[in-house]
Amino acid sequence: MKQVEVVPVTTARELREFIRLPWKIYRNDPFWIPPLILDMKKLLNRKAHPFFRHSSADFFLARRNGEWVGRIAAIVNYNHNHYHSERTGFFGFFESVDDRDVSSALLESAAQYLRSRGMNEIRGPMSYSTNETVGLLIEGFDSSPCIMMGHNPACYRDMIENAGFVKCIDLYAWWLLPANGLNPKIARVGERVLKRENVRVRGIDMNHFWKEVDIIKNIYNDAWSANWGFVPMTDDEFIHMAKEMKQVLDPRVVLIAEKNREPVAFSLALPDFNQALRKVNGRLFPLGLPKLLYYSRRIRQVRVLALGIVKKVQNGNGLGAALYYESFRRGVAAGYESCEFSWTLENNELINRSMELFGARIYKRYRIYRKDL
């Protein structure tokens, strides 16, 4: 058997192989959701994606016996390192056949790349930051991921740990079925908090979409500033993400809370577009687009993916729980039948207790790993 060779992606053909490799890895996995190839091209485009205006990433393929058998990205997020006063590099977009020789070669190639650029730690998987898809699935392989959440074979955990990586932190995805009902006490407390704090909750106004995006951006960058792994999003990154989300969002479940008419919090939920994506196998043409449009109108699952409260009103007043209540109530009214809340940090006891009180359960766990360089 020939030795594994890891090569940088330098040609359009190699980039196509990088994008298409998961179809080989997951061909027998009924829970994998093929991404849109068009979206992957945009995500990896150094000239177009706003991440590359402040940071860098290189992509690598593993080859053995003339066959592509793995891939990885080595990422230097300069905004992260500046914000946290670190020299941390990241790995992402990791995929490998079930072979430790392949996975070890890929992970070592990423480590060498980051070491040569002065990094003293490697962390991942993270593609590209905590503002995008993060974490390795370690529990919950018996269902498909929600929109913007990851999925991977169970063997990846052993591959990464075998390469010397250790746990950095775990992330939780919570599952809630509205049909099970909501504790009436939670509804009473949520309504009482909103009234006591003089807070009005509204859906976003699509007629003033970019004004609403600016409001959410300012709340997000303030509210999350002390969270583990947080990196402030640049204006370009926020606009880019907003353009992507605008195509799938439901304004009934994207909420802004105003206290004395000043925006102080938001809750962002998205219909689980993965339910439609699974029908098109990554391609819009010639038949994918009509299928996507057809099935997108039948989505009955939603993911609550972000909630933020500006620091000046983060005083333990229960506003976060009240916003989750509003998200639940409005999601039910909009016809959604199931909900994922994700992700929460394992050490965020306040939010995790709130999820338990809501009757949600942890149904997937994701792990971020680290290793000294």
C-alpha cells in the first residue's frame, strides 16, 4: 500500500475534488445532508468570501494509490487572535475515509502549516469561526443535522483523539417538540418578565431588512463579546451572512425586543432548510431548483440558532428565557412542529437550565478539540 500524500489545492479541478469528496464519505449514511455545490464554491472562494479580507486558509487533499481519500483546511483567523490575544490556528472542512493513516496525515499537515505561521495551538473542527459551522458530532448520529450544523461519521472522534487532540469544550443541541406542550408556569413568567421590563417583542420588518440587519449586528457583537470563542463579525461578514439567510428566513420567527423603544435583544430562528436540501443532492440544475422550491414550502422544523441581549440589560431579569418563550409561541403559531435550539456551551448553566425547564432535551453533542503545536 502506498504512503498517503497530502497536497495543497491549487487548481480548479482539485477544488472540485475537495468539494465533491463528502459524497464518497457519506454515500451509505442516510442522515447526511448534501450541501449545495454552488454554496460550497462561494464558501471556499478566497476572492469573494469576506473571511479572506482579514484572515487566511489553505485547503489540502489526501491521496493514496491515485485516489482522493481525505481533505482538510488549515485556518488562521487573525481577527480571533487579535481579539483573544492568542496565536491559535484552526482546522476545518475535515473529511477522511475510515483510516488512521489518512486522518493523521491530514491533521499533521494542518498542524505543520499553522506551526510554520507562528501558531502555538490548533483547534477545531471550525469552518471558519464560531460564527459558522463548528464542532465534531460525538453523540446523536441517528438523525440529520439542522441547518448550519455539522454531521460526521462516528469514527472521526477516534481519528482526532488518536492524533493527540484533547477536548476543548462541548456544545449542545437541544430538541423540543411543541406538541408536548409548554409548562404553563413558563408562559406566565415569560409574559410577566416582558411586562415588568417594559419590553415589546416584534418580528423583523422585511421592508426595512438592512436596517434590521444592522440592529441585530450591533446587538450580537455587544451581547456575545464575552462568550467563549467569540469573534466579532465584520460588516462585510454580517452582510454576507444576511444575504444567505434572507433566502430562507421566516420573518415571523426572527424577533427583536425593544425596551422603551430601544432595541436591546434579538432571537434568530431559521426554518430547517436542510429538509429541502436533502432532496436535491447538491445540484440546482436541471431539476434541483424546482424540487428545492417545492420542498422548502413544506418545512415544519425550525432551528433557534442565536439569541443576544445587550450587556446593559443583562442583569438576570429573565429576559433571555422570555425571548425563548416568545420564539416557542410564535414558532407554534407559524406552524412549526419541531425545534432545535443550538448550540449552547456546556458551561452556560443559565441557558442550559432554561432549556431543561422548557422540556427540551440534549439530543446531539458536538466537541471542539485542541492540541499544542
